[in-house]
Amino acid sequence: MKITGLKSVVWKEGKYYVAQCLNVDVSSFGKTRKETLGNLDEALELYFEDLKSPSKISKVERPELVEVSLSRA
């Protein structure tokens, strides 16, 4: 099964990079951006290896980064 069009976001958290796939609940991390994306690819391959129904893949169109502020009591 070939799956294309997955959207991911990468950010730096402390001394590591984190990558999160927005279509499915899969993430990974690494010391470099390149390593992180490679680790995410591997994690996604393992995820889809066991996936019985491709309908569990959410379609993400034009993701937007927005800032949210919270007030706590």
C-alpha cells in the first residue's frame, strides 16, 4: 500500500528535534532534523504495517500554525 500526502511538523525542543505526523498520531525525535525525519519515516512505516483500514488516516489540508494563550485560575 502506497501512502502519499502525509503532513508533518518539526520543531526543536531543548537539544532534540521532534516530528509529529498530523494525519495519524505518530511522532518521533532525534538530535538533528534529518535524523528526526528519518525516525518519523520509520515509525510511520511500522504504524502502517499494522493498519487494517486506511480510513483511519485523517486528511489534513493547509495546516496553519496558530498561537494560543491560556489563562489559569
